Amino acid sequence: MTDGPVREGRAMIAGMSPRLDPETWIFCTGGAPLTQAIASFAEAEGLSQILPLAFAEMAGHDTSLPMARIVLEVHSALDGHGLTAAVSTALAEAGIACNMVAAFHHDHVFVPFSEKDRALAVLEALQAG
């Protein structure tokens, strides 16, 4: 484990330690900002939020595309290079859609909930090299 963020692509991949979050997540648009959102982004078309399934249902959002979140535990630098490309390429080659969200400390990979176990296996294989 390093003391600071990792910038080099191979090192980020080697240390990513993907962890599956047990929660089910929904990407939503419209409505008021909710404190339960783990991420939000103001787009020209309106507010996008990522909400736990139960809160998305209570708010009346479309929940037809449930997503699983895989947290890449490496402390990836915001100016690092290669991690997003490697992860998204590996998942695309396996036929798994993904949405990447970079936060300050970690990257978060959202995949269709039905593909969560297969996606985790793909990422673990990528890390193992």
C-alpha cells in the first residue's frame, strides 16, 4: 500500500483490488437532489443522481436498469493514466457495459446488476495479469 495516490497505469491495475458493493444502484434524472445519492452531476438536461434502489423507487424514478457498483480500492490519482481504459476495455471485450465514476480516492465501476459476478471476475483476472 502506498502513502499517496497511484498515478502509473500498470501500478493502478495491479493494486485495484475490486470490491463488489452489495447495494443495488439506479442512475436517475429529474427531481430534487436527494441526500441518499452517492453521486450527482448537473447536466444541461437536468440533475443526474446515483441512488440506492429503495430511494429511487420511493422517489418514483425508473428502476428498470439496476446497476451494481464495483469499487476499485486503489487510491488512484486524478491525473493518473490507464486505469479507466484498461477496466472499460476488459469489460467491453467480455460484452459487459460499464459506467465509470472517478471520485477523489477511488474509481467506481457500475455494471448491469445481472452481470456483477462476471464483471468482478473479469476485473480480478485483469488485476492478476
